Amino acid sequence: MVTDDDAEDEYATESGLPGDRPALTPAEEVEFEALLSFLKESRGFDFTGYKRSSIRRRVTRRMQQVDVATFAEYLDLLQVDTEEFTQLFNTVLINVTGFLRDTEAWEELAEQIVPQLLAPKPRGEAVRVWSAGCASGEEAYGLAMVFAEALGIEEFRARVKVYATDVDEDALAAARQATYAEKELAALPAGWRERYFERTGSRWTFRSDLRRCVIFGRNDLVQDAPIGRLDLLVCRNTLMYLNAETQSRVLRRFHFALNTAGVLFLGKAEMLLSHGRLFLPVDLKRRFFRKADQVDPSGRGVGPVGRLQASSAVADPQVEDEALLFSPLATLVVTADEVVATANRRAEAQLGVTSREIGRRFTELELCHRIAGLRSSYEDVRRNRTALWQHEAEFARSSTETLYFDIQVVPLQGQVDTGPAVALFFTDVTRYRRMTGELQAAHRQVETAYEELQSTVEELETTNEELQSTVEELETTNEELQSTVEELETTNEELQSTNDELQSMNDEMRQRTSQLDRANDFLESVLGGLRTAVVVVDGELIVQAWNSQADDLWGLRSDEAVGQHLLNLDIGLATDRLRPLVREVLHGDGVREDPLRVEAINRRGRTVQLSIGVSPLVGRQGRPDGAIILMDQRDVGSAHAR
């Protein structure tokens, strides 16, 4: 999962701040937890380690997309729709990444961190790198290029393994392809694209010989074991989605995974100030940390203990007694016979050991029973003749007051057979104990405030990243719309061109129609001006023209005759004699010189003598396309006179 740099979505823009979002009701909380449990049990992915506010916003966003109102309804949808989990997974794990994001941090990695990691390694020793949350692979291939620049191509192939893991199988599938658009490689330094990528059509593919050094696999940082023996672990802007407890668990695994000199590279929104026992900052601004040796915070260094020895020669016993009496440390001296020999005023004031206790056995004092471990410490010193410290021993002086002492038990000179005398020095550390408690409380408050601040920073960073994801989606949509607009513009230009052509054809057609109209008018004028009835037929004897003289002769108008078969016309002419004449002309057998003379009955029912001549209607190919029939009416009396 990356998330290389993500951001919270609509809630951020609608509500303004994370704190403005409405809290869930108890019933909604139960439904939401049931949903998380279902995802963990049925799909094997545990979202319970994620920050509740973040995961709730992501789930709610997906619910809005599928128009589901409650968590219970969405759980029902997941149970019946196996594809919905994939969509939810893609919504929760926003994979926004890129090559060498945060340029300054990557420059320091290349110029400072990697050379420091490689310097102490013998030539030929393996180098192991882990990109945890690699998304679509840009970070893993970026690490490969950085080490290839530092070692050279040949040594890189021989020594370096870059392990790249994520929980998103779709993102891993894309990463394994190692193919990117030219725009995605724009952030690479000059020459890197040509040196480490091969052009494949309009896209670029990471070199296959180097690709074998980058190993992809699924790994859930919350549940799965880490990859071990690492020199560099890169986990950028992934921890910020996890709650504090889960972060601590993951960081302990990271600490285990790194070599002694290993380096952890985090994202700009992540800090490790509260995990100082695991990692120490190398460059806090750019989020580089080195592995630290864990130290038991309760351990306490103990300096050399001076041994109080009884001097065989005492210069002034009175001075020594007064010095002991007024010492600022409560002091008891016990003889070799285990009898209290001396107790100074400080011991009386603080411990309640008065002059009445002098001469009693030390182990019978109430003090030995009220300070846990004091008696056993005393006996250990007598037995081993070695000084011993007991730190922050608790002494309840009254029901309302408790004092704390650092007790030094020191053996004095004594006989071997009887055992040594012992001096006990009680240093009052009550004030320091209280100050330490207050300091620890203040430190806890600071840590709590820091965690809250860090949580707020991570929330804001998450919001920024998801907004960036939304912006990138909008940019993609805008590019698609721009492409669509360009296609529409091209189509519009083509339509405009077609329209212009149609307009030109229309103008030409209009011009030809006008010419045809004039030709028709001219033809009708010519035919109408003839005194002879004229009929024009095509090769199938369909009437094409019928002048006014034919109308007057036969009583058929032009619109009644045109388009009809000549021999089917109801006219007073015997067509059996006309047909052969027309056929001869159409077959190209020549034109009869003598017209055909026949009798017919005109539209008035009168018998008329007709002189019929037929001429071919020659087409462009020089062959008859039809025939022109001329029917000249002659007077019957004249005909008989002849």
C-alpha cells in the first residue's frame, strides 16, 4: 500500500477540519466494527490497526459511491457482491506515487545515505533493500536506479536485491509490468530515462536485466513477518494511516529487520520522536533514521563505592564522633556482633532510630521490617564483605508521609571469624523521586501532546494526499474530456468539410437543374411549336414526351401519356402496324424513307388519315436509345383524291 502521499476526501472539504466530522452513534459503532471483523475473517485483511477516522472516511466514501446508507447495508452488499471488495480495497488503499518524490530527500539518499551504507561493506557483499508499500513500483525502481548509480550497472546486478511489497494485488500487478508513460518519467534526472528504460511504443519499460533485481510480493505490515537483514528500509507515508499501537508494533518489526548499521527512510509526514529507543535521527527534516541499540530505561549506572574502613589509628575520637553526629546523611553503625553502636541525629529525625535503640540487635529494629530488602542487604554485606547499594527504598514514616532513600551498606574492618562491622548511609532522595515523577508525568503529557499533534499532522497530510489523488483523477478526467473535445472538433471539421462539399454539390445541382429546366422548356417549346403530333419513346416503348399536337389528336394529356407503354394507350390508332416500324428503328435496321400511312380515329371520333414517320433517338454511345414518332394528320378527301 502506499501511499506515497495521500489525503482524506470529501469530509475534509465539506466539514473543514477532521474534528468537525460527526461522531458515530453507538449503533453505528457496532455496525462499523462488525464490518471490519467481516473483512478480517472473510478476506484476510485486518483494517482494525488503521486509524478509525481514516478507515471510516474511506468506507463511507465507497458507500456514497454505491448509494448505501448504513454500514449494515454495506456489509450485506459485500456478502453478496464478490467484486465490491476489490472496489472497497482500491478506495481504502490510495496508490498515489511517483518517481523520486520529495526531491531533496532522494538527493540526500543518493549523495549521503547510500555511500555511507556501502562504504563499510567489503566488495562483493550483498546489499538488501526493502520498499514497504511500493504501490505501482515507482519507488522500488527509483531505489534500484539510485544504487545502480552508486555501484555501476554490473556490480548492481551482482550485489543488490530490492524487495518491494504491498497489500494491493492490482498495484503489484501493475508494478511487475514496469511500464510507464513518458509523463510519469518526467521527474527523473537527465539521462536516467534513456539509461534505465527502453522505449516500447509510446511507453517506457524498465530494463529487463535490472528488473530481475527487483522482487515484488504481497506483505501486510500489520500481520506478516518482515524481510530481514536489511541495509535500507523505505516506508514512506504508510505508517501515518495506522494507529499508535499498530505503529509501535510495525516499528519493532522494522527495528528487527534492519542490520546494525541499517537506515530507515520515512515519508515527510512521519516522525519517530516517541520511539527514540528504537531509532535515532540521521536527518530529522528529511526523515532518515538509523537503528539504535535498545537500552533498558530502568538501568542505572552505579559508580564505584568507597569502602569505609576503620582506621587503626584515630587522631581525635571526639572530632570523629561529632562529624558523624552532625552528618547530613542518616547513618547507622552496627558492630561485628550485629548490635547497633551508633545512630546520628539525622537517623533519629528521619528514621526514628533514637538513643533507646543503641545496644539492640540491628535485625530487631522496626526499621528493618519497614524498609523492604534492608535486612537481606545487610546480611549479604556481612557474608560477602562487599559494599552494596539499595536504590529508592521506600520508608513509610507515617500513614501520610513516605520517604525514599538510596541506602549504601558498607562493610568495616573486622575479624575474619566474627564478621565485619557495617555502616549504613541513608541518602534522602524523596525530593528527587517526586521531581522524577513530575518529570515523567510532564514527559508523558508532552508525548501525548506530540502524538495528538502528530496525529493532526498525519490527518492533514492524509487529507492533502487524498486531495492530490482527487486532483490527479480530475486531471485524468480533464485530459479525457480534452481528448473528446479534440475528437469532436475534428469530427466537426470533417462535418463542416462535408457540408461545404454538399453545399457545392447542391449549388452545382441547382445550376444543372436550372439548365435542365431551360432545356425542358426549350424542348417543350420546340415540340409545342410543331404542327405534327410528336411522341418520344425509350427502348422499352415507354412514352417520354407527348406534345400538345398529340394531345389534340388523341385527347390524352401529356401527364396521362408520359410514363405509359405506347401500345397500351387508349387511342384510335391500330398499333399492330406501328410496332414493327418502331422495332426496326430501335434495332438499328435503318429508317424507312416512305412514311407509313394509316387511318385512325381522332379524339373527336372522326376518321383521319395519318402519315407516320419514325426516327431513332440516338444516345451518347451512337446506338438508338429510343424513337421519335411523327404523326402528321392529312385530310381524308385529299387522301382519296390521290
